[in-house]
Amino acid sequence: MSLDFLGDSRVTLARADLADQRLEGLAPAERFEASQVMVCAVPATAIRATASPDAEQWDQLLFGEVFRVLEIKDGFAWGQAARDGYVGFVEATALTPQGAPPTHAVSAIRTYAFSKPDIKSRPDGLYSLNALVTVEAREGRFAKGVGTGWFVEAHLTAIGRGERDYVAVAERFLGAPYQWGGRESLGLDCSGLVQQALYACVRACPRDTDMQRGFFPEVAEDDRRRGDLVFWKGHVAILLDAETILHANAHHMATAIEPLAEAVARIEAAGVGAPLGYRRVS
């Protein structure tokens, strides 16, 4: 086990009074307890900084994703997202005990689950790309998910079978609103866009920009190409080619395409500074 995460509270399920039993001997705490494996039972829910519905959203869980719960208090569960390791508070009503493992992931940018295997029946959702579904029945072109409704099965893909071009996946988010801490197709942030596009290709990716910058290998500026990432302090964008970027950003309040040179000038003028460098998703 790598211990590189220790000391980063974002991805360490430990605090002074309580820590995950798996960290005993690795992190200081007054007591250690076993976490309870829960899953997200709604299309998406926030992982927040504190146990308050108005607290800052740090991350999100999508339907079917695992959340390891260490404490439930005042309507909030404190724990850790299994998929990207983020620690925080989730409304307890959005979680349910883990059942059978997922068999499929949502492969459309977003899709409904219907109350019946019929597109004219009541729709439920929306479920975003990479949400996890356990298929329990099939009828015609539909597949029934445990704890949800009937999906058009063409919008699902078997676990472990992803797409190949993560940039093409990211382009499907064009126009999606910017949402701080978001990972859903209805709204996401810059690092969430990168992460979700790579997840759709069954590729690992950390959650925050500084984590991503440390995760991928450096590439020289004059060697940059489609698929590389350009980083600023607190921001990341995907290169569509050497001179054009795609990014979810607060300037446009959307996922947008713009010339790299214009973004560099605007971000520097805002006081953030020049790009910190380029990384290759290889």
C-alpha cells in the first residue's frame, strides 16, 4: 500500500477523534472503527465540507458509487468515496446499503430510467455518464436497474468495457453548466470534466487539479498535442489540438472551447498567473 495519501485530509478517512480501522497504525486518532459500505441511491448527491446542506460542495457521488461511511450524525454521513477517495459529508438519505455489485455503467452523457419498459412511461433521473447500474431484468430494448427504473440498454455498457478516445468523450459535455465540485453531466468543474471523461474510458484519474498534475507525466510545451492537459493554479483544460482547449470554467460558466492563447491571456490578467505546465494522458 502506498502511503502517499497520508497527510492529505481530502483523501484520508481520519480525523483526531475517529479514523477508518484500515488506517490503524498509519494515522493518529482516538479510536478506529470499521466503515459501512453504502452506495449512492439518487442520480447524484454532494460530498460536502461540513454536515450542512449549505456547506461547500467538494465532490459528488453518482448513482451506484460506493461511499464508505464511518459516522452518521444529524442526518449526514461522514465517509469516503471509493471511486476517487474523496472524504466528506453526504446526506444520509441519499445512501443505501450496498447490494449486488454493478454490472453496467451509463455510457450516454445522460439518460432517464423509466417506470416501465416503455418510453411513454414516467421518466426518472437524469442519470449521468459513469453512474453504476446493476441490471436485474431485461425486456425488449430496456434493462431494469436495481433500485431504479428501466434504462434504454443502448445507453449502458458492461463494467470494464469503456470508450477509447477520452477527448471525444469530454467534447460531449460541451455546453454543460459549470458547477463547483460537480461531476455530473448537468454541471461539473474543470477537474471533474477530465476525471469523468477518463472514467468513461476505464482510466484512473484523481479528483482535484493538483492531484491530476502530479498524477500524469510532464510534457514540454512545444511538444503539446491533442489530449494533453494544461494546468494553471487551481485550473485544468484539455487540449483539442496544440492551440485549442476544452474546459469547464467559471468565466463562461459552462464547458467551452476557446483558443489556448486567449485563455492564457485572460487567466494571467485575472492574477492567477501563467500555466504551470503540460501533462500527457498516455
